[in-house]
Amino acid sequence: MTPPSDAAPQPFATGSAAAGSAVATSTPGALAPAPVTRATFDEVMVPCFAPAPFVPVRGEGSRVWDQEGRMYIDFAGGVAVTALGHCHPAMVKALNEQAGRIWHVSNWYTNEPALRLARRLTDATFAERVFFCNSGAEANEAALKLARRYAHDHYGPDRVRVISTLNAFHGRTLFTVTAGGQAKYAAGFGPNPTGFTHIRYNDVAGLEAAFAEEGGSDICAVILEPMQGEGGMIPGSKEFLQAARRLCDAHGALLILDEIQSGMGRTGALFSYMQKGVTPDILTAAKGLGGGFPIGAMLTTARIASAFSVGVHGTTYGGNPLACAVAGAVFDVINTNEVLDGVKARHSLFMEGLKAINARRRVFCELRGEGVWIGCELDARWKGKAMDVMTAASACGLLVLVAGPDVVRIAPSLVIGLDEILEGLTRLETALGRALS
């Protein structure tokens, strides 16, 4: 690979075709929507977020345009969500076709797209049963509830403890933020749910010690990410994940793998567990599952699923026909050797380019990750500057993420063009020069 140039890139493409900001109306005489800007967010939205100063209005593949017509290379993927990029033809086709048929039925009924997607998932994984919902948090909420209900039915009401890890991220419900082991997300909402033990990630001895407490007889489940995302982009070691499987088997606990981010091809396999030598009892998926359309899923075996009888758990929108039709199209594209092998090839290209940047600038102390899910930990001189890099990158026409204050996170489309990888790396190098000078 030719190393990215040191020359400053031309960061933005402009033009009316790219802008996407003009309003078109299909009905003569119809009023155009009132104009909105980034300032509108501060006027009307609950301040849970601090969005960038620009507003994306159009996307195509791995490129995004804002209201001013500026073009950005997308290395963020909506936080590992837009697995096939923006407006992939297969997704658009599936959505349009389903939109002309039926949009919603309650769960008093079932629907064909949900059944077809469930069949795809069970045929391709360990699972025999699927529960659809709307997000990763809901999928993990369902998984934790199922684990406790299963333990209650098989061992009694005292088997409720869940082992999780520090710096994990499992969602924003009270149950899932408590499982996550990051106090900043759970503080101020108490009393929080009880019954959680948090250990360090990849700490086999710590995991064994947690099971040694009370002889492990009170543990209903272990919940782990095969690779920590927000916790710093730290891959799970096979030793750690296999120890979790072994200890769960020995003590009658269930192993839950949170594949909200790592699933759907992100690491080069359909799900990351397939590369780790472990099989979970329960798996959760979301983000890339719908490629940008909101959907979540909990996968498990028939034996474990039987703990959820009619009425025990539920959802209004889970299994929505539109979401399942789109997710089915995403699945069909991703679950191919062409795409999964392509993820591995893109990983090599990313790592080669990042190493070349680091050889010139010495900004990273470690580059780590799997597939197109990469963490770039900043050198000691630049600790705490990851957000500055993210801001500088957007000014250079590149969207990246952070994973804590010290790690720049890259999570683009699984099918991002090789030329876009090279151009994005050039823009990243310019941003690093601006943010860390």
C-alpha cells in the first residue's frame, strides 16, 4: 500500500447535487417544511446529546453530505450501525416493497418478514428461538430478564446474581446501565437494580473468584461483550471467553454474549463468537442488524426460551414488518463469503495505513481491533485528546468516533470502498496534525 500523502486534502466536495438541502414538494402548492439548523436542536431537543455543528442531510455508500453541501468520508457508521453504508440499494428496495404491503401489526399476530428473518438467524447460528425488539438496550434487557426467569424456574428465587465487567456498555435502561459497570451512566437514577458483580475485562482469575463466592450457587448469568467497544476497543481473549463458558457450564449459569456492535459481520464473521471458540446460551444483536433501521434481537435455544411463556415479556414494535424486511435484506448481503472476506481485507488495509501514519507522527501507543472495528489509543503525550481528534476530523471532512477520552474509534461500513479508506486515512492524518500539534 502507498502510505497516505502528507499533503493537506481537499476536504469537501460541493455542488447542488451533493447538498441535499433544497426542499422538493410533490404536491403543487404544498408548503415547504420550515428551515431547521443545528441551533434548532438547542431550542427544541432534550439536551441528552451534544451533536456536531453541522447537520447531515444525505448519504450514499460511505459518503455523507451536510446542509451546506460539504462531503464527509464516513468512518463512524452511525456508531457501527450503517453496516452497508447509506442507502444501500438492497435495503432501499426491501423497504419500498414492504412499505407498499403492510407497515405494522401488533404481536397479537405474526408477520412474514419477521418469520423469514428469524429463520435466517436460526439457520445461521446456534439459536433456535428469536425475540425481536427495537434496540440493543431492549435486547439486553430481554436477555437479562430471561436469564433470571430461567434461573428462578430451574433453581429457585435466590439465583439472581449477574457477573459483568467494568467499563462494559449494555444499554441505557436502569437494568442495562447497572450491568454495564460504568458509574457515570447509572449515577443519579437510584436505587439501581441489585445483584451485579463487576470484574475487570479479560481477567480470568477475577472471573474465577466471582464464581467462588457463595460457591457460584447464586449466579444466574455472565454477560460479556466479545470485544469491548466503548470500554476502549479491547478484544476479548479466547482464554477469558472460554473460561466464562467453562464456569457457566460448571455452575448452571447462562452465558450471554452482547454482540450489539460486534455482530453482523463487523469482525469478519457473521457473529464474533464464531471466531472465539465459544457458543453462548443467549446472544443479543442490534445496530448492524438493521443497517440503520431500528431493530434488535435476542437469540437463544428452545430450552432456555421456554422460560418466557405468553405474557411474561413483550414489545409493541418488536418484529415490525418494515424493520424485519430491511434487516432480512441486510442479512442476505452480509452473510456471504464476499462481504465477510472483504471485511478481513479492509482490516489489513486500515491497519497498514494507520501504522504508516503512526510511523510518521508517533501519535498512537496501540492499534487494536478486529475487522472494520478498530481502536487507535493515543500516545501518553496526547491522553484525553480523542474528542479533539474527532472534532478536527469532521473539519477535515471525516467522521470518526471515540471510545473514551484516549481512543479514536473507527467503525465504517463493511463494504466501504478501498479508495474511500485511503482518502479517509489521508484526512485523518491531517486531523491528527491539527488536533495534536
